[in-house]
Amino acid sequence: MTTNELTDTLFFGDNLSVMREHIPDECIDLIYLDPPYNSNADYNVLFEDESGRVAPSQLLAYEDTWHWGYESELALTYLLTDQSPCPEAGMLLDSLVRALGTNQMTAYLSMMTVRLCEMRRVLKQTGSIYVHCDPTASHYLKIMMDAIFGAEHYRNEIIWHYRASALTSAKNIYPRKHDTLLFYTKSSTWTFHRPRQDDVSEQMMRRWGRYLEDDGRTVLYGSIKHESNEEERSRKRIERRTGRVPQDDDVAFEIKPSRTRSVWTDIPEVRQSHKYKEWRGFQTQKPLKLLERIINASSNPGDIVLDPFCGCGTAIQAAQSTGRLWIGIDITHLAIGLVESRLAEVGVSPRIVGAPHDFGSAQELARRDPFQFESWAVTRLDGFRPNRVQRGDGGIDGRMHFPKPNGAGQRQIDTGVAIAQVKSGRWGVQDVRQLIGTMDDPSVSADLGVLIVMQPPSSRSHAPATAARAGIVRIDGHSYPRVQIWTVADYFDGRFPDLPIAFGREARRLL
């Protein structure tokens, strides 16, 4: 693939295979990865022997545990052969397995080692890599990075301290409040623009208001008794920015940015709530500001950024917003669909490689992996998000929330709910009835429902009539069928259900 074909592309599949098949040597300027790991697991459990257990070839989103099995053995064997891209890493991994045993931790290290070796291959000589991890495995990953990239190319251990995170309920340990980022380069020459930040403590922020001047300077304003009079420009600045006439005790002063050091305390975590604009429902989501700092510091506009575990796409969005080219890889359609939706909000349509591109490939995905097919099918509907789990989902495979004005001329807006169910095999009128029953469940109370099926109903099917009998719903002056049947063939023919605009798109202008 050429650079134009490679960049601004989402790859669906195993990142090791994607890198080997699609990404040439030394073409990436910056790699950021936030690989899955179960930081909430009992640390001792990670070292229980698991010899003989088979590791899953594909992990569902959010399933961050690993098991030693055939794939772990295969990776270790490969790293010890003459074809190994990094014999030192193979020997180190072999020593760790001998010392620690075959368990979740060494299975995780086996998975990571073979992929980090591949990342070194695709990274330019002037490139950098940031590995985002937590204290559970950061010490093991650091010595592995020393073996792969060279201890002399270690640059920083960055501590990201969550300023806004609530303390854990742990009573017999110190509550964990930070993540670790390991910063390495491939050579002794690399891109780096040292970032700056405002040294404003939480106490100062609570006491003072804060705004940006037109030239980018950060200014605090507030009131201090018995303080010497400020210059007239300070008074005018307060009046211009706050709309109030400053009193004798009002002051305003500039905060000069300082150089960012290796402990970052000024970036709060993304809170797990739909009330936060950044929140995408992804459990391990990182803040956009964090990724923008990394990308601005270690790359230039027009450089290529790779995120091989792209999740909900924060690094992809940060690369897009800072004028970089990007490549994202993930093994779940849940993640690919979230990134695709996130980019659509800023008017970007990514190229997607590995996803179904016609009816036949959709059938093949449904046959090979029904769960992935469900996620893919749900995310074809604008604004819908698939469930995080595929079992025990109550018959709901996806949801969409939309604004629902509660009366003409009223500014108050309620939240409407649409749900989707996916049937990749045979289906009939009983599935339509099941969808209606789920919608009517008081714990769901869905306004609208979509039954996503592979094949259209037969001429003898009563399913369309049953769906029609579910009635019509009027939302903001528009009538929608309460239940709609939508086929995969409809998708490839460019036909879509009639649905309201979802929250997070143009609907935000209503709020």
C-alpha cells in the first residue's frame, strides 16, 4: 500500500497481522499504544499457573485478561528462532517464563513482546513510541522495551496523575491514582517539542476565575482584600471578560506557562458519564488533552501516527485535530464503529480495511464470528452503539439516544431511546414480537426499535405487518415507525431506517 492508501485508515483485525501485511518498514513517525490489561485483577491471581490452557485468538472489548496457551507458546518459540526480529527480547521472555511460570502475566508479556518487535520495525529511525500502562505490568514492560529498543533509547517514565479521579475504596493499600507512560525512541535523533503547561494548583482554580487572552496568555482574576491597586488595564480586562465592573479589590494577573515535566497533574481523567462531552462509553478511555500533548511533543504536522490498540479512538481524533496523518488498528468492530462515529462528528470519513465491503463478506463475518457481526451491523446505524457484552444483554444488541423535545415552544428536552436487535440467521414474526416485548419492558422503555436481519422477509412472512401494527411515534413534529426491519442488503444498497438524529451529532445544537 502507498502512504496515501495507508494513512487515515482504520484496520479491523489483529494488529500483529495488520502490521506484517500492510505497514512497510520505517514509515511511522510516532506510535502510541494503550494495550488492554486488567488492572483491577488480584495481583496474585496473575501468577497462578495456567499451563495447558488455550488462549483465545480474539478478545472481546474490555476483556483484559490473558491466558497462557498455544498462541503464547507460538510467540515465544518464534522469538527464540533464527527468524526472530529481536533475539534479546526472546531470551528475556524465556527467562521470565522460566522464573515466573506460565500464567496470565507471562501470557500478556508474550503477546506484547512479539507486537513491540513489529512496532520497532515500522518505526522510523527518528521516531518515538509511548507505551501507556499501569503499575501492574509497567516494570516488566520497561525491561522488555530496553531489550527491544535499547536501554540507551529510553527517554522518560511519565507519570499521569488523575487529578479528578475519585479515590478507590481500598482500605489496606494506598489508593492508586496514576498511570505510567514509557517513552522510548528508535535512535539518538528524534523529534521533540517540549510542551508547556499552566502551573495552576487546584486551590488556585477554586479561588480564582481563569480565562485566555487573545494572544494565548492565561489570566486569573478574582478578589483580594488589602491588595495594592492594579493597573487600569487589569480592570478593563476583567470588565471585558466577565461583563462586570471591577471593584477596588478586584485584581487580574497573568500565569506564565512552565515547561512540562515528567509528572503530569494538570489533565483529569475522562469521567464515566454521558454528561461529559468526551465520554464514549469506553471503560479505558483516555482524555483528548493527554494525547494531544504527546502528539504535539513527539511529531510534526503531516507526520504519521500509529495506534495499534485504538479502542474508542482518542489518539486518532487527537492526530486528526493536530494535522497529523494516522493509522488505527483494533480487533473488535465495537471499537472500529466507535472511532468511525467519532470521526464522523468532525466530518471525516475514514477508510476501513478488513470490514465487510459487500453482502458476501458480511455473510462470511456472520458465519465466522457472530459477535463481531453484531457489532458491525449495529454500528452501520448512525448514532447506535453496540453493547459492551454479548451475553446476558437482555436481547438488546445496540442503543441510540436522541433528543426529544417535550412540547412545542419549550426549550426543555428529554432523552429518547432506540434499540436494535440483530438476527444473522433465520428469523421470523416471532423475532419482531420479541423486539416489541423488549421495547415495552419497563426497564427499557424504548421509543423506537430496529430489527437488523441478513435476508429480507419472504413473501409469505407476516413480519412486516406485525412491525407495522406496532404503530407510529411522533417526535419533534416528525412521524417514525415504532418498529422497523432493516436488512444488510439495504445497507449495501444505501437504504437506511428513518430515525431521529442521535445525541453527539447535529443534535448538540439543540442543547
